[in-house]
Amino acid sequence: MSGWTNIDGGATAARGYRAAGVHAGIKKSAPDLALLVSDRDAGVAGVFTRNRVQGATVRLCRERLHRGRARAVVINSGNANACTGPRGDADARRMAALAAELLAVEEESVFVCSTGTIGVPLPMPAVESGIRTAVETLAPAGGADAARAIMTTDTVAKQVAVEIEAGGGTVRIGGMAKGAGMIEPDMATMLAFLTTDAAVAPTALQESLATAVGKSFNRISVDGDQSCNDTVLMLANGASETAALDAQHPDWPLFLDAVEHVARELAHAIVRDGEGATKFVTLTVRGAASTADARQAARAVANSLLVKTAWYGEDPNWGRIIDAVGYSGAELRQDAIDIADDNLAIVRGGCAVPGYDPAPFRAILARDAFTVTVDLHAGTAADTVYTCDCSVDYVKINSEYTT
């Protein structure tokens, strides 16, 4: 039994947070600007893309993260503000400065995130107007509006919240995320914002977030592309008035589990909403000689277009899987590889199982969700990636998408 209780809401489910989501005019009609605010000073942690090409907002967030304190996050969708030169940096800072002025908080306590088309300058008059409207409409119930405003090609808003008993009282952890395409492990074309009303020092908060991201957002893949704007931020404002949590507190493991649960649910929601996706696939490589080998093999399979299109077509073409494992660079012996779909063996010792009949495997691949397990029998290491199929709609979305 889990140590948390699922509750309604997302990033504003925790006490002391307000949010808003508005249409500023970056997109033609959909909401495109969100504001998330803590009513009191909050500790902040962050994890960012490893892409060496980074948006202006990623650089600004990295710069401000070392202070460990935050009051607000301004987020726009429809425009990545990436590869926009000095103007992009100035625009990101202007977004933070205006929000800080209107909220009457310190400018360096405001973080900024952007997502959308690369290489196009932000329409700042529209953005500034949107920030003003967002400040005017901030509300504790505004989390759902904010979750919609950060969407790009997403088809659904993504929100999760839980409640735990920790630090002598009730603590809440919530979050919202966006992402559907350009999704690859080690972050994705995604933004995620987690909040808690627990009191957690920035160093401990960074530890908890990094651990959670490693088990969630860094374990998903839709298409193998990594964005230049990926950001996960977490705020902890202590509004629950419970005892401070850290590694020495007996409730720390429970807090870590709850944070991981929220991050994992948001990450899974991104994969389920993958552009054109029809299948949610839990892919595990085990029996690897090292964790690095397990990770390489899992990602090779998860990112193979041949594998993903076979899943879409409900074709149990295991040859594409074993081929991807072979070129992954992982240490292996071809005649030792086993593969199973939903624990039903399809390959043993590198060959099809005796009497192989594709029919039961087609039935498995016809499901909305299934598992694929590859055992290399080369060691004890394992790694899991959450991924999806690739349909014709993925091509349509990415050849027609405009803001």
C-alpha cells in the first residue's frame, strides 16, 4: 500500500500557491501564458536539458537557481525563445522583471520558461499584456488553467497531486507538465512544475527532485529528439507549517516516494499523450553487464522507428527489437538473448521460440499498454524506459504544426 493519497488538483493543490492561464496572443486562439506563484518565499530546485543548444529561459533559470529561492514562474507556450540571440535573453529577463514588479517580489525570485517554435522572437507586447492579465486572475483554483496554457501539441492537460502525513502534519505535493513530441530520455521537449507545502531546504529539495527526475522524466521517449528548453522546477514553501524535512527526518523516505510518484505519473502522461501515440510501452532490459549497457540497449529499442512502427501496426516483428539491441553498443552474446511481450516468451537464445505462432503476440500488441522485456543474460544490471508506438499521425502533426 502506498504512503500517499491521490487528491484533486495539480500545481496549486499544495497550500500557498496560486496560478493563472490566459491567452496572450502568442498562439492564434489557445491559452499560451501561465503564471505560478507562491504566496511566500519558497525553496527551489531545478533540472534542465542536456542539449548544448539551450533556450534563453534555460540559461536564466540556471543562473537564478543557485540562490535557492523562488516566488514565481512565468511560462509561455507557442514560442521557445531559443536561438534568438541577445534579444531572446533580454525578453526572458523582461518577462521576469514585469512579473516581479506586478507581484511586488524580488526580480531574481522569478523564473521563466518557454516552449514552442525555435528561432522566432517573442511578440513581447502580447507577452507583457498576458502577464498583466495573468497577475490579475491569479487564484488557488487556477492550476487547471495554467496546465492548459503550457500545452503545445498536447491533447490533454497533465496534472497530479498527492497528500501524505509527514513532519507532524499533512503535506501536499502537486505538479503539472506539458509534452507530447520531441521526447527523449535525459529530459524531453517538456516542462514540468512541482510544488509542495512542505518545508524543505534547497539542497535537500534538489536531491529529491534529481532522484525523481532520474526515475521518471529521464525514462521516457516518444521520438528520440531532445529539446533545448526542457526544464523541471520544484518549489517548497513550507505553508503546511509542518517540521522541516531532510535526509535526517524519519519521514524523508515517504516524501521522496511521493515526489517520485508525482513525477512518474506526469512522465507517463506525457508518453500516453505522445504525438499520434496509440500504445504505451514499458520496455525493460535486464541481465546486462552494466547499467550503462542496459540503458543503451533500452534506448536503442525505444527510439527505433522500425520497432515503433511495428508496434503501431501490431506486428510482433521481434527481429527489429533484437537488431536494435545488437547495434546499441551493449555487451552481449547473440545466442543468449531472450525477449518477451507481457511475459510471454517470443525469443529464447536469440531465436524464435519453438513452434512460434504470431497470433498471441498480435493480441498483446493490440492492447493500449503492454510490456517488452529483453534479457541479455550478460550480468545483473537493468534499466526501464517508458515509450510508445509511432503512427501516421506523428508525421501529420509534425508536418502541419503551427502555433
